[in-house]
Amino acid sequence: MTATRELLPTVAPPSGACCAPMVREAIDPEPARELAHAFKALSDPARVQLVSIIAAHDGGGACVCDLTEPVGLSQPTVSHHLKILVEAGFLTRTQRGKWGYYAITPGSLDRIAESLTGASPLGR
């Protein structure tokens, strides 16, 4: 079986230039640090899975007691991962009795996507 690849057209750089010009502004140093911090928080597969599970819950959020089994980790380990995600701004935490409930921080995932596409800077 032979795979074919479609080549994208190339744009020739202006004469005398070694590279094609940028088509949008690159990210500034401070937003880049913030974005790297966010990526670091999402760099663990268990954290990505936790964000996905919490995002799939109905509006009330997900109890930490319901998050340990799906990721196959102990409650203290899950709590540690959740703390990192809260500190990075991806999750909010509310206390109900002895259990913590977690929900996606509105707009937190959109801000990551926007900062990569240049639609708007991170944190604005």
C-alpha cells in the first residue's frame, strides 16, 4: 500500500530575505511563561484524563471520590493532581461536607487554544 502526501504550496520569501515574513505577532515572554505553566499542568496523562472526566460531568462538578477509580490512582495522588490543575486555573474547587467537588474554570481551556492561534493573548 502506497501513501501519497499532498504538498502544501510554498511562499517564496521576498528577494534578499532568507525566510518568509511572519503572518502574525509571536507570543511575548510573559504570556509564554504563563502558557508553559499551563502546559506543564497538563503534561501528565492522568491530569488530562481528570480534566476530561470533570468536563464530561453535568454542571454540578465531579467529586474527588468519583475520580479515583477512572484514573486508577489513589485518592491522595488524585488530590495532588487536582491541586495542580486548580493552581494552574483549569479547575475550581468547592467543599461540600467532607468532599471536594471540581469543575472546569469557565474559559480556561479556550484561553489555551486562543493563545496558540493568536486570537488573543493568554490571560486577557
